[in-house]
Amino acid sequence: MGPRGRGLYVGRRAAAAGAALLLALLLALLVLAALYGRCRREEAPPPSLRAPGPAAPPPPAAAAGSVRRLPRHLLPLHYDLELWPRVRPGQAGPFAFSGQVNITVRCLRDTGAAVLHSSGLRSHGAAAVRGPLSEPGAAVEVAELRHDQEGEVAVLELRGRLRAGHLYVLQLGFQGRLEEGLDGLFLSRYTDQGQSSMLIASQMEPTYARRVYPCFDEPAMKATFNIRIIHNPSYVALSNMPAIDVSEVKDENGSLWTVTTFNTSLKMSTYLTAFVICDFNYVTRTERGNEIRIWARKEAIKNGYVDYALNITGSIFAFLEDILNVSYPLPKTDLVAVPGFGAGGMENWGLIIFQEAALMNLPSEEFTIRKAMIASVVSHELGHQWFGNLVTMNWWNDLWLNEGLASYFEYLGATFVEPKLPLDKIFYAHIVQPVLREDSEIARSLSESEDKINGSFSLMSLFDNITYSKGASITWMLSGFLTEKLFLKALTSYLKEFSFSNANQDDLWTHIQMVVDAQDEVQLPAPIKQIMDSWTCQNGFPVLTLNLTTGTVRQEQFFNKNNRKSTDSYNNTWIIPISWMRNGSSQPLTWLDKSSKMFPEMQVSESEYDWILLNVNLSGYYRVNYDQINLKRLARLLENDPKAIPAVSRFQLIDDVFALTDFGYVPIETALELTKYLAREDELFIWNMVLLNLIPDNLESTLKNHEVYPLLKKYLLKRMLPIYHYYAGFIPQNVDALEDDYFAQAYLEKFMATACWLGLQDCLDLSSELFAKWRENPEYKIPLLIRRTVYCYGVAVGSDKEWNFAWEMYNHTDSDEEDEDILLYAMSCAKESWLLHRYLQYGLSDTLFSSNGTSAIISHVVTKDIGHRIAWEFVTENWPLLSQGYGHELLHGVLKVMGRFVKTDVQIQELQVFYNSTLEEDEREAITMLLESAKLENIERRKQLIKVASWLEKNVDD
């Protein structure tokens, strides 16, 4: 599944698991762990390791809020599923759906009850018949059909027993509510060609199939499916397989409905079943016998918005087939662009559903970044056709086998169809660096033990950047030290062995080990399981510390030394591949397989030109801490010849040192020394990382009011000017020349905004000039690359005339949604207090703004250096009115921003006076803790800023 929003997911809280039986189960698991340790080393495993061992029968009643694992008495083989959403065009709600499911199962152990998943459904007509449906035998009478809503199961209590070795068919009719939402079977409203329309779509991952039809809703319980959908004749129905028949049926009122019957599916998990009922058009082409259709609103199809997606989909399919050496097994693939879909995309086999924006591109738009986004999302979901669909993880604790591998191939596929994309730079800037920042704060491993996955909250929380980006990062590292050739060969073996089945990470390690054992070019220091378990089965990642005098490399878990907490980690030791270079020459890969090791070849001479660089091009998932000798030599090298260090390694070197500063390993002055060379840095992705470290977005208003600002302004602008002038030269006349510059499209906006924020007159003049040009001719389009900055600073340096023009354009009927969002932000950039007061007052009008618009206005104004007090006063004065529309969510957001300015108890008390009268006691306590924490952070930040100011005073003129 593609990320929701951008990798952030909303989970549902789960409670504790069952008492005596669960305790017995855990005791059994501890015994099994000693023998079958899933994340253990080949030698004696540390006692802290967790291993679930073979699946055990669940307790007879589900504990409150837990994920109910089904008994292993019955194994589903085949579903005959009929689904009938009772929806007609223009019909008012409420809506419902009904259906019938007949599940052929094999009985593995005698049982007097059939237990399957069902959530929020009303079931009826339950029956159990011996034999396949084609040859029905004697019925086994159902004594009672019982629903356990907390456990999300339906239980068919039988008067007889199902006997091991026999086939049975479980029959259930069901009904459910069809609502506007994001999960299960849901309704979505949209506008097409000026007309209001609606569609029905599904989202089953991870455990929402049970909300649509009773089923065995676990990834390892794969089966085949015969699906038929009854729907209004004006709609088309889509499912995983091609339609093989279309007929008609009348309902109880004599109304005519269409029945679409689909071919038998391949063996797959329930979370991959998919349904779309819509009034869309499509474009199509065929690639190697795979009919590819992209469905979207008629208007979008007519205007060619999905043509680019169609052009690349077949090529990515062919690319993945070729490098994996495993053919795509379906005869068709539908890609559907659904307005308002929750995830970026969902990989349902044969029916991939996307958020509409993830598939659409204006035919006239040549900018690489938009195409790169579409190519990435499409590649990710197509990667799942092998990793997730063909081979599925046994259970959700190994979700990274789906999402991590799909995220890895997402970048390979995207750069295959867009070869101008700088793959390595994008991968490190968008994947490795952000997740390294996040992983050091999150207390969970990549591959969790099954006993930790309790409750749907835990399941949904697994769909995060650790699973996606850390999974992709360690896959990249693995491919690097194995070589891509061996890695792909192992993946082919793994895919062929477990096709139409399930696997866990040990199965992947086994197939990699088989490939490694069959050759002698790549030699590893330990079995692949031992190496990779050290990365997947413990929290966090290591930092390597290099002492150049002795050549000693030491590893430890990277943690916040400013606020150290006890860590329950594997054994704080990883088996680490070290790629390195000396004086610009690449050296053979070496390994650190213990806490500390001496490498004589890494001892350096006294010459200042003798230097070492570890983790070249960020090939490993770790940070590096150099001693002062090497850091001074690297800083000097950067000033004299920055290109002697590869661009990705420059990025890594500086980001590592800033991270080490944040976590108390090195002083801030050490990081600042590495920024002296920046006048010679011409890579925007490196500049972006530096600016995010020096001027975080959420601290701009704080820094603007601090004595460090004029020093920072002088120091940075001196270094920014060369690259600023290079890019500014393209803006007025020749911006199209940047259409292939991915990082200009990704990061030029931030760079230009920082230049203007620092008061660079050329930047302010350029913004005023382009804004004035737009005012003179509203048809003129300010380049999208810098539109947000130009709008903002055009308003900021202007008067009420510029603000009023922005307001007029916002209310213009032809303004598109993207422009509206930019203008909503830009109007908060005004430097006149009265304009911000007026803007906030406008926000109270129901006729001028939607509720989301009002909330956005307050959120924008409160982050501005002159706006935070204005917004706070506005919220407190208008709280009775605001609370009706936004409740405490808005207040929490405003208080969080206000917390950045809290430095004393008096300031906290000032805020408390208000929220003590508006929040419940438990919320007041939470906010007080948040503000106390913010106060301490601000005090520490002020100490740090004093050090930064002191360093800048000494170096600002260098």
C-alpha cells in the first residue's frame, strides 16, 4: 500500500490481550524461542530475543481490542462471492450493500464450530455443507450463528462436527452499511464534467475485508475467488480478474440491475480482493499480453491527464519481469484514479486503486518532478505485484517484506522510465536521510515479533516510515554488499519458491544464502541471517566512531545522549559493511562484526592531506562520527576541492555531523566548520539539507527574533549568492530550461524562500517584480517552481494593494486548488498587523471559507514572526465560535506553535489561564506537560543559539 498522506497513518487503539491462556502461550513461545529463534544469531542467542514459533490456537474468546487470530481447524480454498451495493445515480442515502459468500474449506482438525472474520456485518442463512459446492453432501446443522464484535469474528456453532480431511462449504448471507469513508467498501463523491457523481471502491488492507464479507482475513489464508457484482446498469463494475459475463436481474421491486461476473482469481489473500463500481472512462494498451487500462473521470481521460501513467505502466511491468525473471501471471491490470482515496495507492492484484492526484499529469507539463512522483507511485504498486501479491508475508510483523521491497523497486522502476532522474541522490535525500532521523527516536524493530502485534492500532502503526523507508534502505545496503546480480538472482529463487504462497524474512535469508554459497566472488563474514537479523530484529541503527591515530572503528547504538533512556536492544552490535575511501581512492569493502575493531589500513599519517571517508555514498544504514583530526582534514578538503568527495558523501558527512550535534556526540561548532565551504557547493539537495539543519521550517519565526539572525544572514548569504544567481538567472525568461533538473523542482522553492527570509534584496526585488507583473496581467503565470515564495514575499514587501490582489485572485472562480492553497498561505505573509487581523476575521465567515480554510488561515498566521501573538489573541477571543467548528484539535495545534516561544513559567501560566477554562482536566495536564517540555527545549535551544552566534561572530567574515 502506498503511503496515506505521506507515510503517516492513523491507527486504532488496542487494549491488552487475554490472561491465563495467553500466559501459557507466552511460556510455550519462550521454550520454542530457544529452538527456533526467528531473529537469533547462529550462535547462542541473547536472552532478550523474541520468537513466536509455530502458530498456536487462539484463546476461545478474544481479548478486548486484540487482533483475533483464527483457529487453524479450517483452511479456506475457494470463495464464491456475490456483492450487491444498493446504489443508483442521484440517490440520497443512507446506502447499504448485501451479498452471499460460499467458502469451500478443508477441515484440518475435527471441530464443532467454524470461526471466521466478520466486522460490522449482519449475517443470516448460515449453513455448512459437506463436500465441494459442485457435489454437495449432507448438511451439518448450524445450532447458532454468533457474532463477537470485539474479536471481529462470526462463529457458526454446529450440532455435529466437521471431520479432518473432508471438504465443507460454509454459506452465509450478509448485509452492511455503505458509507463515505476510506476503508472497507466505501462511497466517494466527486464532480465530473460539471456534474456531481459518486462511485464505490474498496480498501481492504490490512484487516478491512471482514467489513465487506465474512472471510478468513489473514494474509496466509490464501484462496481463489469467483466474484460477481450486482450494480446499477449505468455503472461499470471492476474486480481483480477480467469480466467473463454480463447479465441482468430484477430486484424485489422489479427494478433492473446488471450482473457482472468475473473469471476465477489466482490464489491470493483476502486483503487483495478489490471492487470498483463507477461511471469512468479508460485508456488502454497491451504489454506482453497484459491488457492495461487506466480508469479516471471522463474529463480527465478526455484531457489526457492519465496518458503519461499509461505510457510508463507497461514499461515498468516489462522492466520488473525482466530483472526478476518471473512473469506477471494475470491477463489484465486495471489502474483506477479515485478522487479522495486514502492511500497513495493500493496494490490489489489486477485492480490497483490510486489517489487521483498520484496518476494525473497535465499533457503540457514537462517538469520532471511531477512525472517522477507518478512513476514512483506506479512503480511501488507494480513492485507489489511480486512482493506482496505473488509472495505474501506470513503475518503483518514481516510487512517490510511487502513494503520495504516495493519501496526499493519503486526507485529502480522510476529511474528506468525516467533515466534523467539522479537515482542515488533522490534515494538518499528522500528515503535514507529522513528515516535515519526518525529511526533514532522510535522504539521498534523492522521485523516485529508476532506477540507485539496486538490490536488494529498496532497493525496500522506498522504502515510507517520504518517499514517503508528503513525496509528500502537495508534492502539497498543488502544489494550493495551482495552485488545487484546476486541479489536479484536470490530474489528470483525466493519468488519462484513461494509463488501463490507466503514467506517470512528467514525464507528470504535462506534463498540469499543459497545463492551466496553457490559462488566464491562475494565472501561474507557471517551467514546472511546473522548479518541481516542484526539490522531487522533490533531497534535503531549504529553510529561508527573512527580514530585515525589507531585505526580503530567502534560501534554503538545511535541514541540521544542529551536524554538517554535505557534501550532494550538486540545486543547493541550490528554486522556492518564498511565502504570507504582514502585520499579519494576507493578501498575494498570491509566489515565490522564486533563492538570495536582495529583496521591498520585506516591509520593515517601526519599529513593534512591524508584523510579517510567511511560509508561512501551512504551505502550502509548508519552514521559516522570522525575524530577531530579527520574532521579538520575533511573541512579543509571541502574548502579547497569539494568535488574530491562525491556529492552523496558530502550530503552524508554534513547531515551526520548535524545529527551527532543534535544528539550530544559533538559540539555545534564542529558541524558549523563543515559549512564554510558552501560558496563552492552547487548541489541543491545538499543546500536543502544544510538549510533544514540551520533554519528548520518550524523555527523561522523564533530565529527571526533572536540576535543570531543578523549573523546568520551575513554568513549564509555570502555563501548562497553563487548558486542563487545561477538559478535566479533562469527564472524570468528561461525557466523551462530547468524542466529536467529534479532538485531545482524539489528544492529551489525552499532555497529562494530562505534567501528572501534572510533579506537578500535581489530575491525580494525578484518577488516584487514577478508579483507586479502578475497584477498587471492576471493571465501571467508565475513559475510554479517559486510561486509560493513569490506570492508570499510579493505580499510581504507590498502594501494592502498587493494583499487585496491576492485576496481577489483567491476568490477568482477560475483559480485551481493548488493556487488557492498557495494564496491562502501567502496572505499570512503580510507584515502589517492590521492585515493579519483582518485576514483572521475573514476566516470566521462561513460564506468566504470552508472549515478547512479557516483552520489553515489560523495555522499559517500563528507560525509567522509577527503573527503568533495575533493568532493567539484571535483564538482566545473567538473561542466560543471556533470551538463549535474545530474543537480542541485546532487549540492543540495553536498551543504547540505557541510552545516554541515559551521560556519562563510566567509564560506558561499565561497560556494556562485560557486553557484551564476550555479543556478537560486530563487534556490540561497533557498540555502543561507539552509546554513544560517546550520550555526546557527552548532554554536548551537558546544555549545552543548563543554558541552558534559566538561561532558566527568569529567566522562571519571568513
